[in-house]
Amino acid sequence: MSLRKIGPLQVGAIGLGCMNLSQGYGARPSDEQGERVLLAALDGGVDFFDTAALYGFGHSEELIGRVLKAHRSRFTLASKGGMAGVSFPDGVKRVIDGSAQAIRRNCEDSLRRLQTDVIDLYYLHRWDKRVPIEDSVGAMADLVSAGKVRALGLSEVSCATLRRAQAVHPIAAVQSEYSLWTRNAEIGVLDLCRELGAAYVAFSPVARGFLCAEQFDPQALLPNDLRRSMPRFQGEAYVANLKVQAAYTRIARAAGCTPAQLALAWLLHKAPHIVPIPGTTSVPHLREDLAAADIRLSAEVMAQLEATVNTGSITGQRYSPQASGEVDTEAL
């Protein structure tokens, strides 16, 4: 794959998001299946793996550490802190904590689980709005000084927050949702990343399966499937969105590629500082995704795509009101 820049790092155009291997869309795949996906990704040329302390409350990092430790020199490793599982008397719960103490603890725990001495790219998973962003980034900068982290990133932040963070320490990447049906990045952060020399790492680039032309009964999703809480997958909104999906699928067919490949190719054509990180639990789907790096789209197809799938044609917000309150991105 052609290379793209993330601060001082260079990675292939398409990375692998590893949340799916531990949580997100129903039943967790077996560790054996997770191992197959990770090794197939490495063999397929993936050199950028993205995980977080939160994913499976450490399970994703443990899996990557066990499976890929012997190949550590072959890939760039990204993880995230500031949001992790914390033990309470009634179980482990997700906690957003951007304090210096929590960030240091999260990083040390991640290093141990990942079985590595250094994390190449370390993100603040969510800005804890009780803590000035300058304080959280300052604590992360100390990790760079200590040699435990090479570069810093932020996830789901606005332009204003990114500028404040950049004043403390160079930010190598912003990671947020970006796809044809989620275009918040285009309000300003995408351009600001280019101005600052930062990468924009796009998670959910195939719209949580929607741009794979996957159709399902939302009521049949398992209780722990994230899409159950997302307005776009509910009721009349989902029915309306399926009409857009059908038109999108026709464009993919005419372009001679799969819907998932078209979604990834669109992102790669939007700007050279975008790095999509699709996730999957399927080796065939992984290979399908990686082939998108070789697809070339004309200006006419790009325009047709954007006229078909956009903020005006998609019904429903991307997050529930509670989840929306936890992110700092500009709202469309």
C-alpha cells in the first residue's frame, strides 16, 4: 500500500481498527478468530493497528500483545487512554478520566497488556470536560518525554480543543468517525489537521456496516450491539436510510467494486492525510477492505457519491443524546 504520514510515523493507507475483536457488535469473536484476523492483516500488508484500553476492558490490547509481540518491529501501534474500565463493587464500568494520574495509569496498563516498551501513537480517547485539555495533554507529553509514547493524538475533538492541545504539544493525529454518512469532520477539523500537519484517522469508515450494503432487522441485534442505541439504525430512520443504501449500492456496482471498497476508496480520495481504519472479524472482509487501496475513482463518481449519501439524505443522529454529550466534535 502507498504510505501516509502520521506525525513522525509513516503507515499504509488503510489500517486495522481492533475494537471489533473484543466488543461492539454483539458476541465477541473467539481469540482464535481474532488471531486469524490480526495475522492475516499483517500478512496482507497492514502496518497500523489501532486499539484502546477501553476495548473489551483491556482484552483487545491483551490479544494484540500476545499475537503480534513477535512482529512488533513490522507495524505502528496506536492505543488510547483517558477512558477505560474501572472496577466497582457491582462490576467493571466505563469511566472517562482525563486526570494526569489516570492517564499515567492507563498508559502503564496498556504497555503491560500490549507487551511492548513503547506505544507509537497514544490518543486521549475522550476529552474529560472536567479537566482542562491542556492538563490532559501535558500529562501525555510527559509520557513522550519518558520514552513510553512516540506521538500524541486526540479522539472526537473540535477545532477549538485541537488548537488548545496543539499549543501544549504537537498533535500527530485526530481520530473521529468519518464516512459518507458522517461528515462532521468537514466542518473544520479535517482542514485544521491539514494546516497543523496532523493526520485524520477515520473510524467507522463503512458506517458500522451500513455502507457494506448490510441489511438486517435492528430488533434482531444482540442487546450489546452498539447500533441498538444509534438513532440511524432505529425505526423509521433506518427504513428511510435503506433507500439511500440501495442507491449507493447501485453506484458501487457500476464502479466495479463492492460497497465497502467504494466507501474506503472515497475516503482515500478525499485527502492524503486521511487514514481509514476499518474493523472486521472476518478474514475475507479484511482482504476485501485492503483491496480498496488500489481503486481509482473519477471526479464524476466522487460527485455522484456525495450527492447520494450526505447529511441531507441520511436520517437520524449518529449517537444517542447521552453519547453525543461525551464527544466534543462540531455538530451538523
